[in-house]
Amino acid sequence: MKLLRYGPAGCEQPGLLDCHGNIRSLAGHVSDIAGAALAPEQLDALRQLDPQKLPLVEGAPRLGPPVAGVGNVIAIGLNYPGHGAQYEIPSEPIIFSKHTGAICGPNDPIIIPPGASKVDWEVELALVIGQCAKRVSAEASQKCVAGYMLANDLSERDFQSERGGQFIKGKSCENFCPLGPWLVTADEIPDPQAIKLWLDVNGRRVQDDSTANMIFPVRELVSYVSQFMVLLPGDVIITGTPPGVGMTRGWYLRAGDEIELGGAGLGAQRQRVIDAAES
């Protein structure tokens, strides 16, 4: 299934994408795509529905983040060879977090915050936890994953690296975590290590890689993170970005830029970069 949320920011409704690319309403079947609704038995119940019998959502409504009420966004750094040419390949996953206030819809604008000069792009595979993961093994970790989605882990490199060294400051600005367009349930992604990821800035391809090249694959990441914290339903892990970010190219996003990014089977995002004064 491809689960989604549509409507004005803060008032999104749950839905799914049918086989024809139409949005169907899940109102009356689930209150939202969040928390307990991501449990295996709840997802199984939604799979029993006939999408063609669900109400058709007319027009082209705004898409919100596919998951509501996210408690934690856990991020993984330097998880592809060549992402940070100045860094050695880490011996263990590098973990940091993004404030949940950065979460937005897949096509919402990217807002350059006041004082920013180095806003950077990062296409990533994100996973959503469906059931509690507490010190799980790599072998058992996959049963804890409800599904996968696309993420843009936007970063303000000056805030991140030159303002006291705390990653979260450069990762958590408004609209710095576009998610979606939809959550693809895990049964439709048999191998999360075989997903092509790409990102274009103003029509120029700047990232083009595959999750096959992750240093630490999904199963190991879920297991590793769960050794240090209890992962709860609705928590999101973004798994690192391939080479090609602005930091290594020596140029960054400016107002008026257009970004498009995608992942095989995960859909695409399209974002326009604006100044905070426009938001």
C-alpha cells in the first residue's frame, strides 16, 4: 500500500493511492496515519479494503507528510562512501536528530532561515517504525519497520558545523524535513538496499546513487539505534545521503531554486526555495 495524508497543513486527512494514481479517502477506517495505525495488524486491516470502493478525492490537494505525530526523527550521517570526502568511513553509524518541527509535506517550499548562507540538499531513504524496537537484532529488525518513504534532509551547514558543533541546529529549521509523497508499506519494498535515489537542482542532476551502496544497511541501522534508545511506532529514521551535496560542490541553495528528488518506488518531491520573508 501507499499511504498518504492530504489537505491543508495541520488539517490533513488519511488516504491511500490506488493503482491508477488516484487518492482515496480512508476516513472512517483510520483516524490518521500515526502511532498504533502503523502496527502490523492495523496495516493488515487496511490491506483488506478495496481501494476502488473508497471515496475518490477530487482534484490535486496538497500532500502532507505521510505520517502524523512523529515522536522522533533519527538521522544517520556519512552512510555512503564519498558523501564526506574529508571524512574517514565511520566504524559505527553516526547518529543525530532533527527536531520534529522541521517536518513538512513533500512539495512544501524550502525556507531559507534568517542568517543562513549554506542551505544544502540531501536525498535519503526514510523508514517508519511500526512496532516498538528495543535492543532488537539485525535479523529481527525488519519486522519493526512499517514502511519506507522519501526524505530531503536539508541542512544549514554554517549552523551545523560553525556554530558550536551541534548538528541539530543546522538540521531542524522550518521545512527542513520534507517527507513523502507517501509511505510505502514494507511488504512492497522487498529489498530496501536496491532503491535508486536521485536529486536535481534547477534541472541539474547532482545526486544519483543506490541504497545498495550504504555503509550500514537498513537492518543494521534499526538494530544499532535500538541498542541506545527505544524506537516507538511512528518514529522515523533517515538513513544517510549519497555523494553530491552542495557542501562538497562548493555551492548552496538560493531563493528561486527548484529542487526535484525521487526514489524508485517511493515517488518524487518537488520544492521551490524561498526566503523566510516569503513564508
